[in-house]
Amino acid sequence: MFELLSEPRKDPILSLSAAYKDDPRTNKLDLGIGVYRNNDGITPVMAAVKAAEQYLLENQPSKAYVGLAGDEIFNEAITHLLLAGTEAEHRAIALQTPGASGALRMLADLIRQTKPDTTVWISDPGYVNHRPIMEAAGLKVRSYPYFDPNTKTLNEAAMLAQFAQLGPDDILLLHGCCHNPTGVDLEFSHWQQIASMSQKQGFLPFIDIAYQGFGDGLEQDLKGLQHVVDQVEEVLITTSCSKNFGLYRERTGAAVLVAKDKQTASKARSRMFEIVRANYTMPPDHGSAIVAHILTTPELKQQWLQELNTMLTRIKGLRTSLRTQFQAKTGEDRFAFFEHHKGMFSVTGLSTEQINRLREEFGIYIVGDSRVNVAGMQEQAIPYLIDSFLAVGA
């Protein structure tokens, strides 16, 4: 039977990571897969996470099933983390999921069951997993203009013109902050326009916020999202604890649904339970228990916030170093976009030929769409990176 299967297309990021591991060169740089690394090239376990794990080791009474919703303390804490201070918090429900990808798929299935002819609009370019997840759920997917490759900025006019054409049969999938892959974020004025358009035109905002805390700060990164949920009756949200808690391998995320009232939200939650049961029955516990303990323990939460701020400060510092060192080397400021972009990633505009040369000649691994993981760099490697970029004609 299985010989009938066609050859699968390789994942552009995971296959690149495998090639990097097989490369014997000592000066190689992995700027592909989206993980934060410190200046020693390590993705560290946060001290607050270790403290929470020690608490769980000593106090967790059971390893019994957690149920379809996952950890309810986690669900409440994540909802509060995202929606604190908004009226929408009182008409929202959340379910713990296996990472943000699990949340995306759950909500895609919910959309399919509720309104199967819906079209989901994703940014161009966008997160590599948005389209396949939506299409696997049987939804129609189209792209809206987002990034201007010439200026490395938002293609504002074209984006808003497309948004103006959306209606009740459309869902607008947005990055809450730290746009992946471009690093170009919406301004608050854009969020205001989106909320107003949604009210008038009837499309549903779907906000994926996987990098909260890596842009301008934990609360600042929520400004647009919180404005939308307070202005629009129905909003879908997916979130991840991979980056801001460093829990990549624990696959800890959540799907949040904001409805016009709590009764409607509860009805949707019951349908989400059916989807969970048919897919994975219930999520893993360890990561959510860690997050729940941190967010409900004041001293641990404060420690986590300090560590998160340290990571944010380092990412911003790397962006500034890239800009200033490129400028010093070339006498030009055409790499200023590194400092202007936000979050882990930037799209550089390198050609396929340049990307291939960087990998083959210099051991620098970059995703095919020219996305660079700034948060994975080490300060001491920046001069080598700059020389390599210029050597291939960047």
C-alpha cells in the first residue's frame, strides 16, 4: 500500500537543521530554526522554569490524565496573561494544546465545522505552517500583501486595500507581534483600522501570538490584540510558551476563543472538546504545569519577567550591532532594517544563489525565503556573518 505514496516535500526549516548538524565545519552558523540562543550558542533552561520543575518534582501528587481541556489553572493564567484589563477576558475561553500548532489546527477544525466555506487569509510571506494547517483542515486559503521586499517594510497600501475587500465569509489571520518571517510588525493604527473594518465588514480576526515579549515587551506586544478583542465580538487567538518560557520541546500552547458572551463561548468550548477527543484526546501536562506554577507564584513570575526582559534586551542589542557593524564595514545604511524589525526574525532579501553560496562556502545556514534568525546569533560571530554576506554580494 505505502509504495503508492508520492515523495514528500522536505520541510524547509527542519531539513536545513539536519544539514547543519551534518556539517563538520567549526565556524558554521545555524540561522534557520527559530530558537533563542545565548552568546554561548545554547538555548538555556530559564531559572524560573527550573525552580517550577523542582517544585513539581517535590509536590505533584499524580500523573493521572489531565482531561480534554488540559490544565485549567494554566488556561485561566494564559487567558489573563493575554487579556488582562480587557472586557473581553470575561467572554473568553481557553484550551491547552500541544504547542501553538496544535491550537492552530484545533481552531481550523472548529472553523471548518462551523462554516466550511470560509476563506482564511494569511500574510505574504507568512509563517510556514499557517497554510498547510489550514488546508489540512479543509479550508480555503488565500494570501494578502504584507511585505515590501525592496524597502523591507510593510506593504501598507496594498495590505489595507485587500482587507477592505473582506467580508463575513473571510477570516483574517494576523501575527500578534514579531511577524514571522519578516520581523515587520503592524502599527497600532493598523490594529485600529482592522478592528473597525471587522465591525463593518464582518470578517473574523484570528491572531497568532507566538512571540509575546520578544518585540517591545510582554504588555506592549499585546496592545493591538487587546484593542481588537475589546472592539470585535468574536476573535480567535493562538499562543505559544515555546519562546517566552523557553519550553520548545514541551509543546505548550493554548487556543483562546472570544465570543459575544460567555454562554456562546462555552458552547464553542464543548465543540472544541469533541475536536480534541478525535485528534489527541488531551495535551501533555509538564509544560503547562510549569507555566501555571510560574504565573501563579508572584516571586517566580517576577523572576521569569526579568529573564524574559534579558532575552529581549539581547535580541535588540544584536539587531543594533548588525546595523552598526554593517554600516561601519560598508559606509552605507542599507542594513538598517535589522534594527527596525522586531522579534526573532528578519527577511534579508538574499537570492537563492546567495543563500546557497552562504551555506556551501561559509557554513551559514539560512532558510530559502532569506529569513535570518537574529535571536540565534552570537555577538562574536557577527563580523564573520557580515564578511560572508558581502562576499556573496549582499
